[in-house]
Amino acid sequence: MSEGSSERSDPATLTDADFGRALTENPILIVDCWAPWCGPCRALAPLVDDLARTYHGRVAFGKVNVDDNPKIAQMYGVMSIPTLLFIKDGRLVDRLVGVVPRKTIEEKIRKLL
């Protein structure tokens, strides 16, 4: 997602300003919608980071701080955090809300691959 994205294994920080580019540059994009004050978001973060490393080169991962980037949250109707958005070819195809097991996330990823 931006410079060096082919080497990126950690989730990219996405903003309202660069989100559109991330959508067009990544056929499969999983977006973690979170906020710094959210305990469950902080609990989910290490799992998202690990999945980004596991699926590096096949799935792009991004993180959106919904407090700083309200347009993205509004565009996708994010009402609770954490929310994972599963986007394929620029279109939202699935979502998960709350802290969920790795297996649940990986099942959704496999459907996108």
C-alpha cells in the first residue's frame, strides 16, 4: 500500500486520504477498524499483525483508527469496534465484529483467496 508495499508484512496504517488508493492497489484487503482507547481492539491487534505476516504477498492488511478517520467508518457503517472489513476487488464482501478466534478470520480469508 504505497511505497514498499510488496515488502510490507505489518498492516499498513490507512487514512481517509489514502484509503481509495489502498482499495485499488490491493485485490484482497482486510481492514482492522479500531481506536486506541478500545481494549478489545488492542487485544485483537497482535492477531491481525500475525495474520498479516502469515498471508504476506497474498492478502493486504490495513488498520484504520476510526477516531482519526471517520469517513471510512461511516462509508462502511462501522458501528462497533473492533471491526474487520474483508474487501475484494474494491468491494466489501464480509465483516467480523468484536474479538474473534483466528480460525474464524482465516475461514473468511480462505474464501477470498
